[in-house]
Amino acid sequence: MSVKVYIDGQAGTTGLKIVSRLETREDIQLLKIAEEDRHNNAKRAEIMADADFTFLCLPDDAAREAVALAGGNTRLIDASTAHRTNPEWAYGFPELSKEFRQKLVDSRQTAVPGCYASGFISLLYPMVKHGLLPADFPVFAYATSGYSGAGKKAIAQYEGDEKPEEFNSPRQYALSQQHKHLPEMQLFSGLTCKPMFNPIICDYYSGMVVSVPIQTRMLEKKISIQQVNETYQEHYADAKLVSVNPLMPSEEQKSFFLASNTLSGQNKLEIFTFGNDEQILLCARLDNLGKGASGAAVQCLNIMMGIDETTGLL
């Protein structure tokens, strides 16, 4: 028996990806809205009332309005920023802990993590949770990402014939330290202070690496890179879509390049530990459109449906 799924915002980048992941599944009946009715609230509410699950792939304000429009008649999965730090909503990162997973199973309202936040939290949550990093540690993170997460206008600029010259270079942004992912990055990693974050958009379509450097001399409790890697291995031992790479020998690290687009088109997240006992570099690699967006949204749907979380994702 199939479940009915509606995607509110089906024409956006994330919405289109979710459609492509679900339209061939026999256990899913996709409810579509006519193009001319996309902004017809009465029609949207009618379809939501008929849907078992509704994805919100909308700007933040529109996502908040859609919740009221849904009226509790459908289980919601929000891919916007609007509800990620709302304690009444489940946070869709089940690999973090049994508690996160159980809340997701039972919830009628789930917030899909942000792409940068997914990489950051995958690294910081275990470090803070297992006492390797104090909650008040001054954390700095940087990330390289493809342009697909920047929206339709930016995608058109990057792929257009009149691309500005500066678009050929990696470009740093969110320099004011007010990136929209920062609240969830702090909250769900367990930090008491907002981290600094330096995102960099690059001239390739999709994929990202989030990196967090740790100077261990700043820690009162000394840690080793082996200890960090083993903590990650243990924490994510049962994860199906998060993997931890073994510690790479120093000589091998010297000639290794970590590409940001290797997981493009996939729904996995990889964790790496580089450096040495004095300077540890934590890295998470994922597809910003996969485990960082539509893949994570479908994973949430699968768990809420009570089926294997990797259905349609591997």
C-alpha cells in the first residue's frame, strides 16, 4: 500500500530532487499541483489534507505560512531554515543519537538539517558529547561548496554565457558572521558560543567539504588524533549513511588531495581526521543536494514511514 506525498515547492532545486527520488517508488503516490495553482492556498490546503506527508521546499516565511495552511492534517517535513531550531520539531539527523532518531520516528513535524550544518554538526556533536572538546571552545569552521545550493538565479549565472569573471574564482561569503545555518550549527553541536564560519562557493555544480581545525594546545584536556578518530568510529558504528575513514598515515596525508565534489549525486556523508596530535583537522564531505538536502529529506520520510531509512537512497 502506497502513502500519499505532496511537495509544496516542487519547482525549486530541492523540490525537483525530491520528486526525482520518489517518482519511481512503488510505495509512494506523488500528489502534484497544477502550475497555475502553485500559489492557490485553497488548492494547496486541499492537497495537503489528502497527503500523508508534505515536504515544504519553500522560503522561510512561506514555509511558516504553509504550516498554518496544513492545519495538522499531514505530517510535515520542512527543508527550509524556518523550523530547525524549534524544539517542537524533530531535527532530521538520526545518526546523532538514539534520542534524535526516536523523536523523528514519532514526530508529525520534522526539520531537515542544512547542508553546511550537517557537515559541521556531524563533526562537532561527537566531540562535545564525548568530552573531547569543551562546549565553550572557540570553534572556527570553513567550507567549500558547489554553486547548486545558491538557488536558481546563481545557478543561471554560473552556467550562463555571460558569467562574471569573479565567478571563475572561489568566493567567500557570509563575511558578517551571520550565516543562516549558524543557530542550528551551535544548538545541535552542543556549543555554548556561536562558532565562526567561513563558507566558500566554487565553480562546480555540487558537493562540499566542511572543515574544522583544532589546535590541541588550547585544550586543558589533551587529546590525540587517534582518540578522535576512534571516537568517530564508535559513535557512527551503526550509521548507514555516515562513514568514518580510518586514520591516514602521515606520509600518505602529504600527497593526498581532498576533493569537494566526490560525493556529488550521492546521499552519504564521509568523515576524515587529518593532521597530528598538535593540529587536528576534522573534515566532513557530502553532497549539498544529497545528504545536505533532498537525500536527508527522503531519509527522514523513510524513518517516519517506518521503513529502511536508505530506501531509494543507495
